[in-house]
Amino acid sequence: MKAMLLAGLALGAMTVGAQAQTYVLGMKGPGAGNPFWAAVEAGAMAAGEEHGVEVIVVAPPQESDVQAQINQIEDLIAQGVDGIALAPTDPNALAPVVDSAIAQDIPVVFVDTRGTNEGVSFIGTNNEVGAALAAQYMCDNLEAGSDVAILQGLISQSTGQARAQGAHDGLTECGLNIVAEQPANWDRAMGLSVTETILAGNPNIKGIFASNDNMALGAVEALKQAAMLDSVMVVGFDANPDAANSIIAGEMTASIAQAPENMGRFGIESLIALNNGETIEEWVDTGTVLVDASNAAEYQ
């Protein structure tokens, strides 16, 4: 898909540069302190520099601050930007804003999290497949019947729903016993506190799947405090540098790698292509890879 996008942009980039077009990357959370969003931002900025366009990056202060994201995107639409690559905090709540942009001939693509607006392409991971990959790893390394738990992200988001569902289905199908499925809202501190609660009620737990690495790292801290880290597997999602370091240190067991930099890059390139009158695929899947001690150094 990348090759297809780039092939059609050589001439378009010169035109865009001459017109000084401005594209928006609307992320769900700030890049500072979150390696995943930092990588998405880096990809978008690199694409902007390569194709001679301006890229504006905005994000609400927290991933749960839906209204802040709505306000940001509405303001940018009013300014007449040339395209929006959006990772919606709440797809239903952002749908009217996306409709407003489209009504004003501003192309929109979704990145990382699929929206609800029909006809708007999605650029990101097949989260259900990635979570199933994590579940299979746990199934392969735990005895059948072992107690396991799932830390969910924001389940109002398609990303959170897909990862929770993929993990649930995979763990259930191989005979592991899911004793808890609780949201920790992508947050490390919440991952710690929710895991503490789960451990208190389930002292025989053997594995935890966390729908992102922030929550997984919180789970690791809770297991450390309970002196249970040596007996409980923790598998995250994102394979960000902090998670890779934790895996190398023998704390987290594994994670699922996405390609966040490609999400940002493909998002901007897709908007340029749409403004050039081209079409793009309905779903540009950036893929997933299992990361454990054997390859974690590649993700530091």
C-alpha cells in the first residue's frame, strides 16, 4: 500500500508544496510521555517534510477528553485546513465533526482507531488479529485451565473493543480461564490499580493481557509489589521502547508491535492522494508482530 501511495505522489507533492497545503494529524493523546503517539507524530511530520506540506499535530490532554478533541477539530475545520487524519477518542462523538469536514470538501481518514462514518478510509492495525496473536502466545506458554485476566482500554473506542474481543476469543478457545476483564483506560496508573484489585481476588492468576503497553507496565508494577512477577506472564500491545526494555529486563513477557510511524506517514500521504483526485483502499493494514525476548532489542 505504501508503494501505491508514494507512486502517485511524486507530481502531487510539487503541487501541494506550491499551494502550501496544510494537513492535520488529530491524535487521541499527546506524544509527550507516550512513545506510541510520539511515533505516529514523527511519521506524519516526516511525510509532511518529504512532500512539502505543512502538518499540524493536535491532541487532547488525555485520551478520555472527548470534548477537547471535538473543539480542536472544529477549530481547524473553521480555519480551512486541507485534510484531517484523525484518531478519534470517541468515534460516535466525533462523527458529526467528521461529517462537517466532509461537507466542506475537507478529506478525512481515520488512523489507529476506526470511525463510524461510512466511506472514510481507516489506516491502522487489525487490532483483533493482533490481540489474537497475543492470546495464542499465552495459550502456547500456559497450562490449559490457567487463570488469566484482560486489562481493557477505553471500550467506547473501536481499538479497545477489538483488542478486548480478540484476546477474549483467543484465550477462551484454547481453554484458559478468564477470571477478570476490566478497563484501565490505556493508563499506566490505572493498570497498576486495576491489577492490584484483580490480584486480590485471584491469587492463582498466571497471565495478564493488557490492551496497551502502558497498562501492561502498570500491571508489572503491581505484580512486583505483590512479589508475583516471577509467576505471572504479562503481554502488552504496541511494543513501545519502554515495553521493549521491560521485556529485555525479564519483567514484561511479550508485546504486539504495530507500525505507529507508518500510521502517521500513511495518514498524511493518503490525504495528499485524495486531494490529488486519487482513491485509497478502505483499510490500510499496517500489520502486527509478536515481540518477546528474542527480538525486543529491535524495538528499543
